[in-house]
Amino acid sequence: MIKKKKFDKKLFKKQLESNCRMLFRRNLDEATPQQVYQAVAYSVKDDIIDNWIDTHKAYEKQDAKMVYYMSMEFLMGRALGNNMINLVCYDEIRECLDELGFDLNIIEDQEPDAALGNGGLGRLAACFLDSLATLGYPAYGCGIRYRYGMFKQKIVNGAQKEVPDDWLKNGNPFEIKRDEYAVEVKFGGYVDVEMHDGKAKYIQKNYQSVRAVPYDMPIVGYGNGIVNTLRIWDAEAVNNFNLDSFDKGEYQKAVEQENLARTIVEVLYPNDNHMAGKELRLKQQYFFISASVQRAVQKYKLLHGGDVRKLHEKVAFQLNDTHPTVAVAELMRILVDEEGLEWNEAWDITTKTCAYTNHTIMSEALEKWPNELFSRLLPRVYQIVEEINRRFILEIQKNYPNDQSKVASMAILYDGQVRMAHLAITGSYSVNGVARLHTDILMKRELKDFYQMQPKKFNNKTNGITQRRFLLHGNPLLANWVTSKIGDEWITKLDHLKHLNVYVDDEKCQSEFMNIKYQNKVRLAKYIKEHNDIDVDPRSLFDCQVKRLHEYKRQLMNILHVMYLYNEIKEHPDMDIVPRTFIFGAKAAAGYHTAKLTIKLINAVADRINNDPFINGKLKVVFIEDYRVSNAELIFAAADLSEQISTASREASGTGNMKFMLNGAPTIGTMDGANVEIVEEVGQENAFIFGLSAEEVMEYERNHNYYPRDVYNTDENVRKVLTQLVNGYYSPEDPEKFRALYNALLEQDTYFILKDFDSYKEAQKRVDEAYRDEKAWARMAMLQTANCGKFSSDRTIEEYVNDIWKLDRIVL
Ligand code: 26Q
């Protein structure tokens, strides 16, 4: 049931006026747009706070089981619009602002994105929180309050420049500091053993510590009065150090602890699908995990008479990849060292509490920490990992008495390193992949030995996205149109979109649908004009690839194909081709040279093509600066074509693919990740599939029998575009500029770009042909929206709840 409090416009305007005066000593009509934003945000917070308190009272009263979603990343984006949407008062507040002479779009644009994440994994966490609150499940998100989030990207002379993301500079209206729940987190030192009543007690000594202080952000459920919490931890120095202190040792320590507190939460590591083996990263991981686990145990004890032995009945920890995996050992430490439980009992509780989600098979993303570093930073936790490992090896040997190779392949401590995935699997009662193909690959290959030993642990949870942000908020025209056709139940039950299927052959509906797409293209064209100063024609086909820049995602293949098209048009000036705008958006990790060079190439190609009068508007290339959640909403809404072209087997799931589909853009893509399931829902004939299958890719890799030079030698188109990488065609000032890309393609082509090129080219040709038939295209576009019900994160969360967490819905 949608709960909609009667919205009192007069009251809201009064609140707004009063908040503005209180915050800025100004009347609304004198306030800057940023000040108006703040005043609106505080007024919306006023409308959230009672429900927030009541929700948590209800959880306690009903003694509800709680999931703690542990994640180094929460890519929340902007809060204001989303909160207004979920409070079901978006239109009313927009009208209020209209009447006061303010444009809500401009007000929303004042808010910085909360970019506490890199890409897919962080955004998934944000979508999950939205669904958990909307479905009424008790949940906390636990993370880090980074002082600087994902860097802002500037494009300077075609190259990426990273600028710090000072997202808190104007304060964060929605957060609340909860100083009363601060806890201490200890690093370093050594472990002493003391005997107490014949029992060994392990005590960490001479450590450094920081004070972890939680900040809470409300997570508003859609129209149900429920408000969950995202709890992100800040670090403060433990002791305010005393400048008068004459004790040199104490003084030194105080300074060090201040530095530790400052550096630990300073910045998000901007690596996506790549492990940065930095000491500070491990500190960050332990910092937020120790704080979150300590607090969860404290809270449980308070509500359950101080006894922790049934913790798993009321608490689940979901580990978002291996990044929070130290939770397994930290919970053991608390149960054994602090609560005095026996090892076996503690292990039983731990392995009934923790569950692990794997998000990648990319080997460079696998987390491994040198024992030396791990044990120096976390001496007691390391001892516990050693004991977990010792017992696990015994178990492996029991299962495979005559096979030492199993110990080598499965041990947690191996080759001087801590293998975090192995710790996560061993310490969890559930291990899941994020799309069917991905989970199959985990079970058959990557984690085969673990799967054979404990098959019941393994399960699939295909990812999803929240339609509240990516349709209702991001594409209001389409959202209203859908509601006018089938009612608004889709907002909380995305399956209902299937009722649109009866309209796909209706010509009037088709033209309404495409007219909305056109208006969204006009909106994006305006954004591109303002931000890139490029004119794009909203009547051209908007072909979009927006995602993190990574070789396996193959943005390079996309731009090579654009180069090929350009050659074709040059050679055949009257060639009949559907005018296209190729839109890219991508951040590269700061130290990832190949990725950064690819950005340069895209911009160089854009420069040349966009300024070639000969092309006459047939091709445009746009690189959208600083791709992030807020401009993503504009791009998905405006897209005609969704590029999901990763090397098969490499993209665990993808979620951008689902956002495009929801907004009516067909996919050009490989049979990878969740694309497989998208095609299953929408039908082969309504997608443009090409390239090697995952099996074929893995077969080549096993046999080492793919030779990119063979493709180069036989495919004239490939030869021509590759040559243009090194003859200065796109870099006359420095012909060698793209040499590294050329070499990588010819010598390894790790991601099968040349191998798949021709098949990609043919798929693009099919797109060109299909787009010419307006009605058929409209039908295909509508089919995307109508058949994407499965890809709601509401469905995903229901599966996590039923199969893994076993939560009860809360009744308010
Ligand atoms: C690890 C160690 C040290 C520093 C950084 C990291 C690190 C950080 C982020 C490793 C990986 C990530 C991010 C991974 C990620 O976003 N994976 C994506 O997860 C999505 C949600 O499941 C999937 O849809 C994508 O397919 C997957 O690539």
C-alpha cells in the first residue's frame, strides 16, 4: 500500500522560508541557488525524520533480523530528488518551488553526487539499499565516509585530468553524526598472551588507534513510511594531543594517531576491477569493518540480554566482494577474545552470519595481501586467520586425502599471501555470483574446488537496478506515459511493465514512445552543448557506451569501429548510412595507462570527425566529461542503442545494460554477464548479438591458440584502422602517440578485439538497417521496456532475502 501523507504546500513553503533564514540569515528571494537547495533539503529531511525514528523503534520492538550490507563503496548519487520521489511528493514540491519562482531542475543540480564508489559494485549497493527500504526489510548499509569520493574528471586537450571531489564542502544536509556510537579501532603493535584462570588471553599492546564515528544517512522506502540507514564511518583522533606534553614518546604517538585518523578516510581508491595492494587500503577495510562489527555485536547484546550465542538468528553480514572480508576474522576475534566463546562455537556463529558475493573473475582484481603487511597491521586478526587456515587445511586433507594440490589451490594462506576470496568462502554460509553465466563460471572454473567441497553454499543472484531512480526520477516523461497506459504499480513491481506488450504494435503508442525518446535526446543534446560545446542532432541515432574504462569492456573496439565507418564514408561519399552520434562516458583509474590512452584516442577521433565538413553530420563522436550517476540518468533516457560489448566471460553481470533496457534502448552486445538473461527476456530478434561466446574465449585461452596477427593479415578493414593508429592520422603532432594500443592489439590482444571486430561490424550494420524502419524500431524499443521486469533490484533483493538472509518484512 502506498502511503501518501497529505502534502501541505503552505506548510512546506513556511518550512522552506524558515530553514533558509535559520541556515543563511536570508530570505528565500535573496538566497543563492545553492542556499535554496540546502533549504529545500532540510525541509525534506524534516519530512523524513519521524519515519526514520519510528522505523528503528519498530525494528527493536519486533526484534527483527537485520542484514548489514558491508561495502567499501556506496555510489549513491544525489539524495534530494530521490528522497522526494520516494516520499511521493516530488510533483508537489516542484509546484511549490515553481510558485516561488524556482526551477527544481536547477535546485537539484546544486547538489554534488555522493560518489563514494567506482562503478557497478558501488551503484549496486545503492540500488540494494533502495529496494530493501522499499520492500520493508530491516537493513543497514555499512561503509566509509570518504572525505573525497570518486575523482571528478576534466578533459584537457583530450586527456583525462583527475580533480579531487570535495563533496562535503557545503556540508551534507541529510547526514547526522552519531557521536554516541563511536568505537575504537586498533592497528599494529604486538600480541601478548596472559593466563587468566588457566585460560589464555590475547591482548594487543603498543597499538595505534583511531576513533570511528558513524554518520547516518536516511534511506527512504518508496511510499511506505520506512526509512533505513546508510551508516558511514569517519575517523577522529583518539586523544586530543597536548602540545605542552614533555613526554616525547607520548607526543610522537599522538601526532601519529592524528595522522592515521586523517589519512584513513581521506579518499576512495579509484580502481575498478583492479586490486591496489596499498597498506592504506587494508587499513580502510579493517577500519570500517571493525567499527561496523563491534557496533552490530554491541547492539545485538543490548537487545538480547548480553548473550551473543544466537547472533546469527538476528544478524546477517553480506560482504560486497572480498573488500570487507576481514569481517570473518574480526567477528571471530570479538567472539573469542572479548566474549570468551570457544573456537568451535564462535566459528559456528561466524559461518552462520557471513555471506559473500563475488563480482569478478578478473585475476588482477583478486585480493591478496602479503602476510608481512597483514600481520604487522593486524597482529591479532592475523593469528586468527592462521588458525582458520590451519583448520581449513585439515578439512581439505580429510576430503582429499591423497591430493596435496587441493591444499595449494584452496588454502587461505599461500605463497606468503592472504587470499581474501578463500577466507570469504571459508567463513561464509553463502557464496553467490551476480549473473547466471558468471555463477556458472565460478562453479565450473574459478572456484571449482570449493564448489566440489561445499556445493550447497553456492548460488546465483542476478543483479538488478532500481526503477525509482532510473525511470521514475531519470525519465519522468516515459514514467508518466507508462503510468498512463498501465497504472503505476510498476514503481514497486517492475514485472507489471509486461502489460505494455499489448501496445507494441499500436502505431499511436509507438509514435508516443519515440516522441518521448526524442524529447529526451533534445534534453541530452542541450547538456552536451552546455558541457562539451558540441552540436548534436537529436534526430541521429544515439549510440551510447557509458561505464568505467577498462580494456575488457572494449571501448577501444567501439572507437576502432567508428574509425572504420569514417574511412568508409571517406571512400564512398554517397554511402547511405543512418546518421549516428557515438556517445562515450568513462573514467579511467588514475594509474591505468592503456585506459587513459584510450580516452585520448576517443577524443582525437572525435576532434577529427566532428570538424570534418566532408562528413556532413553523418557521424558525431562525443566524450561526456565526468560520467557519474546524475548525468547517467540523462544518458539512459536518451539512448537509442546500448553498447555492452565486453569480451565474453569477463563482465560478471553489468548493470548499465539493464538501465538502458528499462529506458527502451536495445542492446548491441556479446553473450556476457547479464546480457545473456536480457536476451532471454527480450528475444534474440530484439538484440544485436555478436562475437565469441564465453566458452570459445576460454577455449582459446586454455589452448593459447589465438593469433591476432592472423586477423590483421586477412582483414583489410582492421589493417587500415590499425595503421591509422601509428601513422599520425589522429595525432599529426605525435604519430607515435597511440603506438602502445597498436602493439597491444597486434602482439596479445588479450581481449579479442580484432577477433570480434568483423562480427561487431556486421552487428552494427544490422543496427543501421533496423533503425531505418521507424515502426519496427519503435516496436523493438518498446519491447525493451516491456520485458525488463526481471531486472529490478526489488526482485534481486527478494531472492537474497528468501535464499540467504531470511528476513521478515517489517510492519509499521
Ligand atoms: C580492490 C582492492 C584494492 C583496491 C580496489 C579494489 C577494487 C575496487 C572496486 C576492486 C574491484 C572494484 C569494483 C568492481 C566492480 O565494480 N565490479 C562490477 O560489479 C558489478 C556489480 O555486481 C557487475 O555488474 C560488474 O560486471 C562488475 O565488473
